[in-house]
Amino acid sequence: MATYFSKRNLQFLLHEVFQAEQLAQYEYFSGHDKETFNMVLDSVTHIADTLMHPYFKDADKNQPELKDGKVTVHPKVKEFLKAMGEAGLIGAGFSYDHGGQQLPELINSTVGFILMAANNGMMYTGLTSGAAHLITSFGSEELQKTYVENMLSGKWQGTMALTEPQAGSSLSDVVTSATPQPDGTFKIRGQKVFISAGDHDAADNIIHLLLARIDGAPKGTKGISLFVVPKYRTDGAPNDVTSTGVYHKMGQRGVPAMHLTYGENDDCIGYLVGQPHMGLSYMFQMMNEARIGVGMTAAAIATAAYHAALQYAKERPQSRRLNQKHALDAPQTPIINHPDVRRMLLFQKAVTEGSLSLLLETARLFDLAQVTEGEEKENNTLLLEILTPMAKTYPSEMGVQATSQSVQTFGGYGFTEDFPVEQLYRDIRITPIYEGTTGIQAQDLLGRKMTMKGGKAAQLLFAEISKSIAEASAYDDLKPYADKLKGELKQAQEVFMALMPHAMSDVERYLSDATLFLEMLGIVTVAWQWLKQAVVAKQALLTQNPQGDELTFYEGKIHTMKFFFHYEVPKTLGLAARLKDPEVLTIVSEKELAL
Amino acid sequence: MATYFSKRNLQFLLHEVFQAEQLAQYEYFSGHDKETFNMVLDSVTHIADTLMHPYFKDADKNQPELKDGKVTVHPKVKEFLKAMGEAGLIGAGFSYDHGGQQLPELINSTVGFILMAANNGMMYTGLTSGAAHLITSFGSEELQKTYVENMLSGKWQGTMALTEPQAGSSLSDVVTSATPQPDGTFKIRGQKVFISAGDHDAADNIIHLLLARIDGAPKGTKGISLFVVPKYRTDGAPNDVTSTGVYHKMGQRGVPAMHLTYGENDDCIGYLVGQPHMGLSYMFQMMNEARIGVGMTAAAIATAAYHAALQYAKERPQSRRLNQKHALDAPQTPIINHPDVRRMLLFQKAVTEGSLSLLLETARLFDLAQVTEGEEKENNTLLLEILTPMAKTYPSEMGVQATSQSVQTFGGYGFTEDFPVEQLYRDIRITPIYEGTTGIQAQDLLGRKMTMKGGKAAQLLFAEISKSIAEASAYDDLKPYADKLKGELKQAQEVFMALMPHAMSDVERYLSDATLFLEMLGIVTVAWQWLKQAVVAKQALLTQNPQGDELTFYEGKIHTMKFFFHYEVPKTLGLAARLKDPEVLTIVSEKELAL
């Protein structure tokens, strides 16, 4: 079987860089240790290797179809859901009370990474887990009893039913209605689009976590409530949820994206989750996890593409080295020996391993925010909040580019279905759109996270990065990179100071280039992750006297860190120049006629 | 019908910027004037509107299949080829002697642009024309008489049969053999892969222009000869060319990419074109046209995507402007009014119209190189040579990114088959690979074109750019951009000076970041094209008192020029920093173990 991720790299990040075991010192995670973590990862790797990866192309080729009101998905999906449920992997992150294993998100998100690297088109269990988490966090005892067990066992599918045809990213314009009934339930009426796994035949029931407005609710985001809307009621009767259409998509074809109609015959019952009008705030409490999840999916897809390209580049002979062009009797050299190909591969490695590191950093903060108290908790939460837009966007946007370079590494073959990269290139393109587009993430970062609590989140982030800079400065060969990162922090601060004056006076102007600000800070945070990895690798090289593959591994880490600093970090120069530039060119009143 | 390109922009570029009519002052083009040019464009637009664009999705959905040795393509292909032949559009660029119209490449490449914007998956006629051009340029009277007429009428398909499974980009490793026969013909034996339109049922015969080695020929590129190898011989008998496979591709699915076997039964006859061992040099004389053709295809695909995104952004209401977020009673605003969406659209406009301008500049040089004499001819040829790698690569690489932003403009809908952008995103990905990958183009630019004739081509290019700078400097509001471009030229020269010392001592080191050099010079040349367009627009605004749509058009040109300078040009800062940086990280001997 082809390699689709590096186990060694996962072990390095989890145990050497992020010291996963340290989480076990907290009461909540005290049932775990390195061994239980690795058991979970072995278990999911087995499922990924046997039930997912072999069907990577097959699930793409046989995309879900809607016929006679039924959605048929790949036959392996049912087996996969069952195996995941039986291994306890759908609810592994849930508390013992809710039937989970209290597994840290650091490990749980790694489970997602492995699954998505194996076959990202079979994206079912993360959705169920997110939906069930909303019920256990905010739902009544009864809702919990009715739904959670069957969801975590893989029998029932969960969904997030947010998007509506007329609303898209603008959740304040949601119009699906909920009419109170005498028995305390609600009648739901409306349409939702792009509902992933919104209907399929591999689950016995579909449980929608749906946003709707209770009749008479305030306008905007403050009038939105959260409901559980099952496809089948507890007595087995259908609940008037109609599959109106299945979108045919460019990628991620293994999972159906549904257009659903609720209450076509005025007989769709929904159950309120928590308090009325609190739906969006509940949803947002799940948002960090969901966004880390999308970033992880992107990192996983780009990782699978990188490993395919790496293997090809090692095996494919083509031409001679540029200094030996005329040695026509010499055999052709593997393309990995051409600097341009090596540059493309190092780019893919730098992006994918840097992304994964940033995502695990974020997942670890998620865990720490959960188990710490007082100021520590607040600090962890603020760091998690500010890193989330980068952790969602950098892996997605740069993952698209990395996967494009995987295609390029294969040349013409990369464009054909003979290799996996064309599919991965199609699959990954959705990730800058899912769970808040890049533009929405950018507004979140610059419009909210940078300024929240008087800028405290940003200060904390810069302090964390400065800690890594100080650590790296102790090593002569890392110091130049530490200094470089110090300069990047300074530049980022200057850019922010140049933008700040607009924040109060003209928010549209303030945010007009927010996407570029996010891009710049994404590069800075991933540079930080590379410096962090390089410090750990350096320490291993100095203290462990590694040999063979281990030596290669650690040297490769330091080499890739250097690559990131020499090839990727300079991109901030252009971004900073633009962000400090006062010329406004994208605001409608400035130039009504430009397009 | 949806708009897939802007006729107004084409008219602007052809007549206002590049003054196509001026070509008619040369004897060779003297049969033409603005009217005949526009008749050609009307004629091709009619074909594109009626026979191509309506089948854009259909051709993708019904990709060519190989069954019982026959390749079936979309039924409209035959009609399309017939219409193109009857309109004289396949051979329009050929001389009157060869049945053509002596149409300048400036117009001929625009014909390609319109066809490819309409339906790039039906890429047949450009291949035939390129193959026929090789025969008219280098083939015997007899070959010309036998093949050219049926090719230009659209009855017979032409192909370029270069790539072999073991050789790919490395043409010096071609092994297909040609054994001389007593009658002066050759027996051909070998395999070719990725042969576009290499077999199909819409043509009565397939004429391969094939590279092979005559038995005993020298090794390397100097032993390669060019042959005509028909699928059917003149007596109608099959010529032992077997369709071994059809590649299933991510995009451009309307045209089959074939794996072909020649001489499986030792009965494949080939006819030598020109002199033995001159094949590659003949092929390279066609290379500029072919590379402009690929750039044009990329620009056309990205243009179609931009116009789809623009239309959607004008029509799709979503959310309120950022300064009016809380005006919940206000209707949602079209997304074009959001700065981030406008930025994405301006990016697409800047890339696509800048690319098209660069391509037409290059096509015009192709024409001038053909009709001028002496030093003028040499200068035009050198300019054409140095611009070709940029004209192929910038539209391809940046077109991929522009089309990605078209998808992003649509949000989730862009990922579905309900809109054309997902297909265009798949289609365009091949263009950085076709006709020499980006890496190959980069080696051509830095390794050959920058240094040829003692650097004269580069000097001529910089002189041309400086002319536009001088013109723009006459207008107060364009002067800052002229100054900026002057700075970019200086920076590019500094970068080149920093690399030069390696050119003699270590060519692998010299070329190790050639792709970044090409990227940088691509931005500079497209900035030049935008400044050129802005000068023409400025003159029109000052002298023609345009109103309404015309005013919008010219102001939009100046606005987009500014956008290019404020958002795209700063990217050279990071590229120049990397290119001047002495750290070597991609050469194999430096770090065997990095990956």
C-alpha cells in the first residue's frame, strides 16, 4: 500500500514537540498515557488502511445519487461507521459520562488527520461527533438519552444544518422557521443546502442539528435557535424531511452534500436544544473544533498528495542533472535530484508538516483551555481563539497550492486518473470554503481576535512566539532564524499599527485587506512552528546521537525549517508592503465602475 | 447565453493597444484591414457560440472512450471541425500558397482565445494547424500535396507525437526508431503518450508529426528526426498505428489524450520531413507558436471563469456592507460590494486581461519577426524569444490561481457542477504542464534567453519596457506607476547580476531557483502590459470624452492597472529577496537526506 502520511512525523509532533503525555497530569485526562494514545492511533490506522484507503478512488468514482427519495452511498461507508463506532472512535473525545474516552483533542484531531489522509471523501464521523457534542453540551437529559448513544456507535449520522440558499455565509439571514406546539416541540419549515452527509443509506437515522427562528424571534443573529431534527422519529415514523437534491461536486465525492426541505407537508418536528435564541452562540462554541477539523482535513489531503509525489520523484528517472546534461550515456536520474523538483517537494513538506504542527498546537490549546482554571484558562482560550483562523486557513489555502505542486511533480501523469493527486487536488479545493470561507476567517482574525480584550490574545501569541525565539537563540545555527522571526513579529506589529486607526472610524476600510493580513500572520505562525520543530530536532541531534533514518529525519526537519525561512517567509515582504499602503482600491464607493 | 469573454476588451487590445491594422502596411499582410480582422473574429465567435460553448459541460461529462480499438468523441466535434475548415479558420495563418489567408498571428491567436474561452475541452484545430505548419515549413512538395489540404479543411486531424513513456520532458531520451526502407520511406516502431487528439472518430484520418531516431543516429537531441505518420495510408489501408489507451484526465476531457503504439506488427510507414536528424530543431521553430497557444488557452479558461464569477457576484445578494452590519432591515447587498470579493474579482481581471495583453504583444512580435528584415527582424525575434517563457507561464500559473479565486467567489456553489467554474478549475490545471512545464520554461528563460547574444534579448525587453515608462510618465496620475516599474526593472537587473556569477561556474546552482526568476519577470512584464493599457485608456479619457459604458471601461482599465501595481507587483519583493539570498537548499549534494 502506498504511504499516505508519515507515522514518524506524527510521533515526533505528538510526543517530542507537544509532549502529549503531559496532558495526563490533568485529572480529566488522567486515564491516558502515551500507550493509550498510541493504541488509539494504531486502531484508527488499521481502520484507515483497511476500510478507507483502499476505496479512495472507488468512492470518488461512485458518487452518491438521489433516486426515489433515497441517497445511496458507497457500500463500505456502513462498515466504516460500524468499525469506528465499535472502536469507540466517534465519541472518543466525549466525557466518560457521555460514553466517551475523554481523549484529548490533540489525539482526537490526529485521528481525523489519519482518516482524512486515507480517504477524505469518506467524511462522516467528524460530522456525527460534532452534532452529538452539541447535544451533550446544551441539550436536555432526554435529548441526550434519545440520540447520543446511537450516534456515537455509528448507527445514526449527525449533521450540521446551517446554510440556506438565500443566506450562505450570512447566518443572520437564516429564515427556516420553528413554530411552537402545545407539547413543547416545534414545527420546522425551511430549506437547507450543502448539508454534508445530510441523507444516506449507511445510517439508520439522520440527526440534524438545525438553526431556525422561533416565530416572532428578533431579527439577525440574536433570534436564531438550535434544534434537533431527526429524519425518523423515535417511533420510527418519517419526520417530513425531504431530500430535494444531492449536489454533484468537483471533489469529496464520497460524501453527499444535500439540499434538504424540512416540513414540506407541515409535519416536521424539531426539539429545541438549550434556550431559545441561543442557537448561534451554541454553534459558535463548537466552531473552534469544526475549524480545526477543516484545517486538519486540508493538511491531511495535502499530506497524502505530498507522499504520493515524493514516492514518484524518487522512482521516476528523467533527464540528467543540469551539470551533466551532455553525458548522454549516463542513465537518467530520478527527478528528485533536479533542484526545481526538490524545491517543489520541500515546499509541500514545509506546508504540510508546518500546517500539522500548527493544528496540533491549536488542538493542545483546546485541551488546556478545557482543563485549566482562572487566568491560565483565559490565556489558553485566548490563544486558541486567535490561532483558530490561521489553523483553519493556512492549511487550506496553502494546502491547495501544495497539492497543485504535487500534481506538477508528476507532470502530465499528475493530470490523469492513474495517480491519486488529481483527485486530491479536486478534494482539497473545498477547504478554503467550508466552515467560514477564507474571507470570513480573515474578518474574524482582524475584526475580532486581534482586538479582543484590548489586544490580549495577540499579545499572548506574540509572547509564545518570543519564547520559541529565545529557545532557538541558544543554538548557533538556529539563531539566524530566531532573529529572522523576531523581525517578522516586529513587521507584523507595524502592519497592525498601520491598520488600527481605521478600526474605529471605518470598519470596511479596516477589514478591506483582512485576507492579506491573515495570510501574513499565517506565514509567521507557521514559521514559529518550524522553529519550534527545529529546536526539538536540534536537541535530539545533540543528545541522542541518532543514526540512519533517525538522523535523516531530524536533519530533514532542520533543513525544511531553513527552506521555510528562505522561501516562504520572504512572502511577508510583499504582504506587509501592501497592507501598509494607504491606497484604497476595493471599496465600492471609491470606484463604482471598476469592473 | 452567459458571457465568457469581453468583446470590448478584445477590441481595445487589438485595435487601440496593439493597432492590428498597422500590420497591413507589410506586404505579407496587405490583404487585411480592420474589417477583415473583425470578420474573422465574428465568424469564430459564431462558431464558438453555436458549436462549442453549448457543449462545454456535455463534452466534459462524456469523455472519449476507447472501445474495440476505436476512440469515440463528442458528436459535435465533427460538426465543429467542418465549420472551422469551411470558414478557413484552421489554416487562416497559412500563406496564400498553402491555402491560407495570411492572417497575422495577432488575430489568429485571438481566434484561439475565443474558441478556448467557449469550450477549451474541444481543443482540436490548433493541433491540426500546428502539425500542418510543420509540413508546409519543412516537408517535401509531395507531403504538402498529400496532407495539408485535408488537414486545413478539418477532414483530417493533426497531432504532435513527441512524448514517450520513459522520456517525458527529456526529448533527448526519445527512443522511437525509424528504419530506412528501399523506397525512401521508414518503418516506425515505438510508443508515444499524452498525444492530444491522437485518435478519434470525428476525423477521417489522423496525421502524426512524430519524433523518432533513424537507425544509427547520434545520441541525444542531435539524432532526432521528424516524420509524418498517418493513421491511414493514401490508399486507405491502415498504417499499423494502434490506440493502446486513452488517459482519463481531471480536465480538458473533451479531447482524448492517447497512448499510441507505432509498428506493433512492424508495418508502420513514416515519411521523413526535411533533413535527417533535424527533427528537434524543426519542432523548436514551431515551439513559440505552441507555447503562445498554451498561454492563450490558459488566459481563455481563466477569462471564462472570471466572467462567470463577475456575473454571479453582481447578482448574488449576501449579507450587508461591513459598515452596515447591524442594519438588519436593509436588504442584503450583492457580494461584489464586499471589498474582499471585489479584491478577488480585480485579481481575476488583472491576471486575465494582463495575460491576454502579454500574449497579444508576443503574437504581434511573432508577426513582426516574420515580415521585417535585417536588424529589425533580429530584434523582433529576440524579443519574441525572451517573452515566450513568460507568455506561456504567467497565464498558466496565475490563471490557475485566478480560476481558484473564481471558485472562491461562488463559495460552496463554485465547488458544484451547477456552475462552470469547477470544470474550468480542473481544465486549466494542465496548462503549467503542457508544452514544457513551468520548470522547463524557467530553465529556458534564465539558462538560454537571458544570456543569448550577450544578453541582447534582455536589453531589448528592458528598452521596450522603458519606452512605456517614458510614455506613462507624461501623465501625472500614471507617473507614480511608471516610477514604480522603473524600480522593478532595476530590482530585476540586480537579481540577475547576483545570479550571473554562477552561470559559468555551476549551471545547476545558477538555475536552481529559475522558476522564481521566471515568476518575478512574469510579474514585471505583466505590470508593463498594464501600464501600456493604462496609457491608452488615459489618452482615450482625455481625447474622446467617453460616456456610460465606455467611460466605465476606460476607468476600469486604469483602476485595474493600479490594482496590479498595489497588490501584485509587491510580490516581487519576496521573490527578489529569495533570489539574492546565497543559501542553497535544493541541490542534492548539499543535503542528500533532506526528504
